[in-house]
Amino acid sequence: MSLFKARDWWSTALGEKEEFDQGCLCVADVDNSGNGQDKIIVGSYIGYLRIFNPHPVKPGDGMQAEDLLLEVQLRDSILQVEVGKFVSGTELLHLAVLHCRKLCVYAVSGTLGNVEHGNQYQIKLMYEHNLQRTACNMTYGPFGGVKGRDLICIQSMDGMLMLFEQESYAFGRFLPSFLLPGPLTYSSRTDSFITVSSCQQVESYKYQVLAFATDADERKETEQQKLSSGKRLVMDWVLNIGEQALDICVVSLNQTSSVFVLGERNFFCLKDNGQIRFMKKLDCSPSCFLPYCSVSEGTINTLVGNHNNMLHVYQDVTLKWATQLPHIPVAVKVGNLQDLKGVIVTLSDSGHLQCSYLGTDPSLFQAPKVESREINYEELDREMKELQKIIKESTKTQDILPKSEKDYDDLRITAEVSPDLDVDSQAIDSEVRAEAVPSVTVKITLQSRLAVQKTKLSICVQPPLALTHDQFIFDDIESCGSKAVALSVFLKGNCPPAELEGDAVASYSTPTGIPRVAQCKFRLPLRLICFPAQPSKTANHKLTIDTNKPPVSLVNLFPDFADQSDEDQVNVLGFQFLTGSRITLLASKTSQRYRIQSEQLEDLWLITKELAFRLEEHFKKQNSKDFTCTFSGSVPLQEYFELIDRHFELRLNAEKFEELLSERAIQFRAIERRLLTRFKDKTPAPLQHLDTLLEGTYRQIIALADAAEENQTNMFQAFTKLKSATQLVIMLISLWQKLSTDQVAILEATFLPLMQDTQELGWEESVDAAISHLLRTCLSKSSKEQALTLTSQLSIPKDTSRLKKHITLLCDRLAKGGRLCLSTDTNIQQTMVMPGGCTPIQESDLEERTGVQDSTTMFTNHRHLTKQKSKTGIHKSKDLSTPDFTALQVRMQIYSRGINLVP
């Protein structure tokens, strides 16, 4: 039990399947007993009117039969109940009941009973008003400063204020610029009606202005009414609060009045002239509130109920108390019940009525005395040293990704990819120009150990791959139950994907309400995006992968692509993507090498990755654990830089298209304003070819929009190709330098930080920032480089020269023995020596020579190096087969391409 739980004094449940709202509750001495005892009046949307007078024998008792004074079912739904001096000739309190099309005023009276059943109560209809418009809410008060009686103001759904002087109808006025009705209240101090419009503004209207404004029996406004002085309905003051209001209330204290407004996220306290006295941001979504005067403290307190079953008590903006309720309150009142002052009465939307008071439960638990024992300080010191050692070890080793916690077995997700393509392709809206676009079926199975709730399954693949279904929702999965769904994957875009992997993620809630996530990965077959083709003898790009095992027949590695009867395919195999590109794979008959060649650099990635994967699986089946792949050729950085330049050029085009579209849109709106001014003029002037200029501007906007859309499509394809080439470069660098798994993960996080490319945050600036961080931390050579600070704001660069220089520098430092890590301890100089006796070259030489333009860029493994001793006694490496080791440095040629756009 919560310490701050509301103390239940009396409670009951009203009817079955009845609905209530904030206007359905009222607390007042409706029967005019004169003893200061309030009664609880409740009306429901079904039409039941109930009056209670709680008399619990002890706090927490439920309702007794004698607590219900009256229960009657009216014909219409009850929107609101209020108690006031609504009958002329008397100052007794009467009950006003608002229906959708009727206002009824009743007198509640009781008759002394002669038997043990007690007193009898009844209601008598004093008068009623049939409304011409559908009512929303009402307020009452001494409008115009009348004494001894209350008038009623009803707001209709279409924005009309209907005022009734008790038994007679006074007048009606429409609110200006009305859209939807809001909460309504009356301030007797300023004689004003205050409401919150759909424009999220608190508006105040004087009663005298309403009385003397133009009659609104017919919602028409002629030119004479617009021009007549003193007839238009104007606001006394207005305040924009920036959110919709749930309720509004006026409280007077010490001859000053304050207007309290409850918003969706804040509640406001305003002066009677519309100035903000204070506001309070609420932590939870509110459901109701009640400002009231605290007689003991002389301040105004506010009760705020929220959707977390909590009731907060605020004094100005200070939270004084928080109590827990058994329901979400939609209405809250304070009354005097059975000589108990300040009882909190709350009502839920389902009819849970509760009278409670604030308090706490005394703690009756006393902790037992702990037996005194001597403290072994040596044992504590030994334990402290062990803990500090564990903490030091955990902080020293850092990984690229946080280690996941122990997997939960509440829900297990598995993905099964069909080994064969679909007989009937499920590809829809594919942009591929091939004769047939295949698809493959993926079956996702959810197995639950416990009963889980609100399970949502999401499947994701890398564009341009697409799914027939990507989301599934399951309400509940029973214990030891399972759910299975099937979907198809196909190639939608007209370019090969960068990955053939997919993710399946299931989010769910445990029976205790704890949200959890289960996920798994699945691998798509290569046949989904390519098919067998004739090998090509010529190619612009070639890669050679070395292995430490005898060559494997390509028929055994790629049985789904090779013809078993064709002996020529033992050493050569051809692949053709659905988009048209062709790749050739060759296996050496004598050496342990495999060559992949193609016309485009990015097309080599998927075949190279598939070859490495199938080789590992082949030798794993033969229980060969020492299989490794290496790369001894040159890393194709120059071709890679061309893809970067192409992608960056399209990004610059997108910026220019956006600027031109903005200029043409401004021009289009300016011409429209000119034309509207000409058309509204009573003496029309010549258009002076404005219509022709408008049509020409419109055509330019359409042409620019089409060009921008085409550029966006090209940029997406260029980014996909760039990701494929980036994956290939990362793989070649890892095979070249024999990087560990953690180092490869750092490279992937550096070169592939974004899943999507946008104008606000693009690939170039993100990768440049990541590489710059590595160059000044784990790959730095001096403390001067570590002291350099990087800018915290990423923006699109002017060109790609800086990025290409940093990529070249990264490869060079890796070639000189640099080690990738995320450790912050970079003060120790890394002096690793490469195989063959190659020591790091001077960084100053590299910085000076990177500015020289050249068309060749390569990094190779160098062997047959001999050492010669310098004058300083340090051994330097000399390559006998090449002029100098510095010839390996990058000399990049930066070029820029201009675009011609429609001015």
C-alpha cells in the first residue's frame, strides 16, 4: 500500500455501462437543509440523476441504502448539473440540468418519513427551456450585477451564447471566429464571460458588450451591421496559451479574482485583466482540476487529477501533496459531508464515485536490533581492492558497441529463408527493367515461454530491397504458444543492394508490464538479385583474393549458379545482376587465388563477400580452423573517390534545386498577390501579362520539381553504390592488414555511420568527422595532433578534397602499423613495425606530398626490404624493387563538376 494513497472515506459504483464527464458532478446543499451538509449530485449520459448524502459508519465503508436520497431517470442525456438561485421570487437553491436540447430547473425537497425507511426525497420541475441549438456546456452567475439570483448562459455547439433570465429567454450572441466550443465560466468581479477558443486563446467578453451587440437569432451579418458602431461583438482581452484547454475556473480571494485554465500540458493562473500570474508545466497528462480557497492558509490551492491515477495538490506552482486514486478522475469537487470539512469527491468516466481525504498510514514496523560484531578491516580492504581491480579492467577494455545483457527467453524469434525462389513472383511495383523479378519467402516464427502482450513484429531489409509486408501486430500470445507469419522479399529499385541481410524485431510487454525486445537476423540468397550468365573476358576492375588452402571448384562453391555437367565452369563462373551488370569469378588452377572482375567497382562487393562466406563455410565443414583470406593487391582508392565525388555532386545539385524552387515559389506567390489585387479592384486595370508570367512561373516550378525528384532518385542510387564500394574497401583493408573483428567493427562504424543520407546530415561530413577523430586519437603520432579540437557542428563541405585526404592518411597510418581502438589512452606512441622490417615514415613527408596531383593511388604490401642504418643509429627500410617507400603516398587530383540549371 502506498504511503500517499488517498484515504477512502466512502465510495460506490454508479450503474452499469454508464458514462460520465466533468460536468456530471456537483456538490451543494441542493435540498436547502440549512445545516451546512452538502449533497452529491451526479448525472450520467444515459439520463440517470442521482443525489447522495453519505453517512459511513466508519471510513472506507461502501454505500448504504439510505445514502441514496434520489434516483430518477430522465428522458434525455445529462450534459451538466449545477446548483444556484435559478427561480425568481426566492433565494433558495435549485438544481439546473442541461440536456442536449433542453434546460430544466428542478426543486429538490424532502419529506419526513413515518416509518423506518427514512425520509423521502423528490424533485419538482419549476420550468424548462427548449433549445433551438444543440447545447455543449453552461455557466451561471449574477450577470449584470443582479442581487439575490443567478442567470444561466448556455454555449451551443455552433458557438452561440444563449442567456436566460431564469424563466425567460434574454438574448443570444454568436462568438466571433468560432470553430469548436471550449470550456466556459463567468467572472462576477469583472462581469465577463471567459472561454478558450479553438485558436488556443483565452477570450473574455463583457456582459454589457454581449447585451448591446447585434442580435444573433439568425447567423447573418450584413454590410450595415458591419459598419454600425457599437453593434459588433468585441473581446475585452485575449491571451494565447498555445494549447487546447480542458477546463477553466474563476476563484476570488481577498477582493481579487484569478482565472485558472487547465491545458493539455500546463495549467495557467491569470489576472482578471488577462495577464499571466504564473503557469506550471505538468509532468503527466491532466484529466481534471479544481482551484479552491484554503481558509486556514489564506491561499488558493489547486487539485489536479491526471491519467496516472494521481491527484496533485498545488499551492501556486509548488507541489504540496500527491496522492494515489483507484481510478482516473474526470471530475473533482470539495465539499462538507457529515461535519467533515474538505472532503474530496472524485468521479471516473465509468461511474466510480469516491469521497476521500488526504493522509498517510503510520508505520507500525520496527526494525529488529542488529547483533553487534567486530569489523574485520583487513577483509574489507581485500574486498575493496578486488572490486577496484574489476572496475579498472571493465573501464580499460571498450568495445564499439555496448555489450547486450543476458538474452531473455520470454519470446524467441527465428527467421527461416526458403532455399528456393517463389514459383509465382510476389514482386509488386518493381522498377527493375528485367523480364522477371524473382522473390523469396521468409517465414518468421515467434515462440513464447510466457504469456506476452502487445507484440509488434517489424521486418526490415536494406533498400532497394522491399517487402510485401513489414509489420505484424499480435494482441496476446499465450504461454508456450507460437505465431508464424510469411512474407516475400524482392528487388524494387533499379540498382543492386549493398547488403543481403534483413532484421526481424519483435517488441512486447511481459505480464508485469515490462517492455522488451527480441530480434534476429536472416540472410537472403544471392539468386534473389542475380542469375547465371556467360563469363566476361574483359573488365575494368579486378580483385585477387589469396587463401592458405587449395583452390575449391566453383561448382562446389556455387551449386545454385553452376551447371554440374559443364566442365568449363569448374574454374570460371559468370553472374549478371537484374540491373544489367555482369561479374566474372575465376579460380586459379595452380595457385590458391580467386579473381573477381567487373566493369563497375561497386558490383564486386556482393560477389566478393559471398565468395569469402562460402569459402569459410566450405572449410568449416571440413573441420579446418586455420583458413584465412588475404589481399595483397592495391586498394582501389581512386575509383572509390570517383564514387564519392559523384554522390557529392548530386548532393550539391539537390541544394541548388532547393534554392531555385524556393525562389520560384516566392515569385509565384508575389504574382498571385498582384493578380488578386487586380481582380478585387472595383475599377479593373490591365493585367500587363501577369497571367502569362504566372503560367510561365508555374511551368518552371513543375520542371524544377521533376528535376529535383529525378536527382533524388539518382542520389539514392549513388548512395547505395557508395555503400557497396565502402563495404568492399573495408573488406580489402581488413584482409590487407589482417585486422581483428573489433578493428573491422570500428572501420564499419567510421565509414558507414548513416543508414539514410539526407541534406541536413550527409555521408561526407559524418565520415570526415569520424576519421578525423581516429586520426587524432588512436592513430595520432604526436601530442600536437591530440590537442587539435574538432568542430561540433556538421555541415556540408565545399568539396571532397579534405575527406579524400583523410581517407588516404588513414590507410597510410594503418600501413605503418597503426592500431584501431577506442581506448582514450593515446599518450603512448605506437611504434609497431610491419612485417618485412618496414618502419613508419616521417609524417611531415606525407603532409607535404599529399598536395601533389597525380592520377594513381595505391597501397600495397612490400616485401624484400633490407635495412640500412642511418647516421643516428636508427634502422631505416629500403625497398630494392621500388625507388622509395614514399612513392606509396597518395597524390590526389581534385576536380569539380558544374551543373547547368534552368535560371
